[in-house]
Amino acid sequence: MTGTDGEEKQPGRKADRKTRVTVLVALAANLVIAVAKAIGGFVAGSPALLSEAAHSVADSLNEIFLLAALRRSRRPADRKHPFGYGKERFFWSLLAAVGIFVMGGCFSFFQGVEALRNGAEESLSGYVAGLVVLGIAFLAEGASLLRALHQVRGQGGLADGLRDPALRTVVAEDGTAVLGVSFAMAGMALHMVTGQVVWEACASLAIGGLLVYVAYRLGREARDQLIGEAADAEASGRIRALLRAQPEIDSVEALFTMKTGLDSTLVAARVDLVPGLDSERVEEVSVRIKRSITRTVPEAGEVFLDVTDRSEREAAGSPAAAAEGPAATGERGGA
């Protein structure tokens, strides 16, 4: 087993520092905006503004989750967790998605339904103040979103930049916040013009629906990564092509990959070597192949080769081996 941990940690940690700054910017903006929205919502008696306050509170707590993910996922491997703590990043991102759903989405639905049932107290001066608060929030959320998108572009664009669940969550939260503020402003303005609270109630319901959808998408992606997502097809293809190009490998029987963190992947391959190699030669070939894989795919930090023997494979197809069952092949072992 070989790796390039020393070379790979520095770029990863540098990206983490940038992501941490992005999360802190979003956290500061959301804390200030949440207080302003809550005060404005109570003064104006606006369900849409209160929904947005809940949205900002949820985002603030989620950013704390993301900061924990950035810190804890970089802990080195130990005896209890031999493959490291990279998946903590996915776990805390899942909690952030649950927070968006419960705190933001459910409260917004509640505010919308209550407004439809009981109406809302109208206060022209309060609504004007509320619109001013939302205008400031729009600018602050927009600035935070631009900061996050700038980092995404700096890390290779949407395809590569959004691989990081922490950065992906910030972009989703800020984008949703900009849309949510727009819904709230439209609902409040139409309520003021028409005197019908249904516009504001619909805005709250729209904000709730938006938050639930975003939470579902983020949660589904975090779930897939926690379960054990395979490496992307391009990386798997490069590994398979490298294995097939080795003169000592007769065939690649199976190739398994699993992401163990943001920039770390476990690779396990079952290969059939050409006949005539002694044990010392097999060991040399295995070491060389593992090093070639880590050079070709730097995120492949853990590489395992299961070398099968042609004579054993042919024997496995004989009637005697078939009678003994699958255990006779010994293919569950590792090298």
C-alpha cells in the first residue's frame, strides 16, 4: 500500500482554508440578517419576514455544522478509524440539510398556514421597515453568494468546486436565501398594495417549498457519499486502463472504488497475473502497480490488489472444485 499523503494534504488544506473563510462570511451575514429579519417581522407582523428570519437562523446553525465538518474531517487516521475521518464532512453536511428542512422549511410552512387561517396585522410603517430590511438582506446574501461562486470557479468550476459538500451547501443556502428574500419582498409588497394577506402567505409557503427541495437535494447527495460512493467514471477508467496496460496482468477480474473523503479514495482490484511469476516477482509487480495508480490518480490513497492464480482459477472451474463450492477458489483474500 502506497500513498502521497504529504503531497496531497497541502492543496486540500489550502482549499479548506478558503472554504472556511467562505463559510465564516456566510455565517456573519446570516447572524446579522436573522436578527434584523426577526425584529422587522415582529414589528410588521409579517409572516413572510418571520419565515425569512427562521431561514437565516437555520442557515447560521448549518454554517456552524460546516465549520465542524472542515475541522474534524482532516483528523489523521488512527487505530479506531484506519481510513481517516474524511466522511465526517458528509455527515455534518447531512445534518445541515436536516436543519434546513426542519428549522427553515417547516417553520415557513407553519407561518404560511397561520397567515391563511388568521390573517396578519397590517402596519404600513412596519412593512416599509420590513422591506428595507429585506433589501439589505438581499445585498448581503448576494455578496455572500458571489464570494462562494468565486471560490467554486477558483477550484475548477461547478464540476470540481461543488464536490466539496461544505462549499456546495453554502452555495445552495445563499442561492436559496436570495430567492427567498425575493419571494418575501414580493409577498409583502403585494400585501401592502392589495390588502390581501394571501399574497404573503403564498410567499411563506413558496419559501418553505424551496427550502424543503434544497434540503432534499443536499441530503440525498450527503447520503450517497456516506453510504459509500464510487469514484467518478473518469478516475475509475484511468485506473482500469493502467491495470490492463501492465504486461504482468493477464486480465482485470474486478475493480472496486469508494470515496473515503473529499480527496481520498480506496481502490481494490482483483487481477489475474500471467503464468510463470514467482512470489518475489509478484511482490515487486504489486508495489510498482500501486505506485503507478497513486501517481495517475492522486486521490487513491489506499490501494489493495487481490492477485488471483491462473491454476486456481482453472481448478475452480473443474467438477471437483465445483463440488467443494465457492470457498475453494480463495478469491476473498487480499494482497
